Amino acid sequence: MQIETMKLNGITGEACAEKINDALLNIKGVNDIIISLAGSKATVQFDEELTSLQELQATLARVGYSVEALEKKASGCCGGCGGAHV
């Protein structure tokens, strides 16, 4: 599993968060989404064997939101791959 936190442009309220949540949950491999309205961020847990960061970004663009920046976590890895995907 991979976790990415993305700063998004265009989030204005709860309706935006629901739209983003629904769009991302329709992607095979997305397991969990946390959306912060205050920070305009979406943290997405997904299986990198089934989808990719590029697919997440393309889906967000299709529903009207662009990714301003990615936030990398120093130790967001579960360790299962031995660091091969980092």
C-alpha cells in the first residue's frame, strides 16, 4: 500500500470533498481517503499494483481539481516491499 497526500486547488466546501471522495473511491485499488477542507488536502491510501498516482491525478482533473503539490512522508512505507517502491 502507498499513501500520498496531495494539496488540491479548488476545494471550497463539503460538496467538493464529497465529489473528490466519490471520484477517487471509484478507482480500483483505492482503499481509504481523508480530505481536509481546512488544508485543501486529500490523503489517499491505494494499492500501487492496481492504480497509480498519475491515475489519481487524472481522475481529480476530470472532476475539476488540480494537484498543487505532493507531500512526501519520510516513513509512510509499510515495509512489505523492503523499500523497493520508495
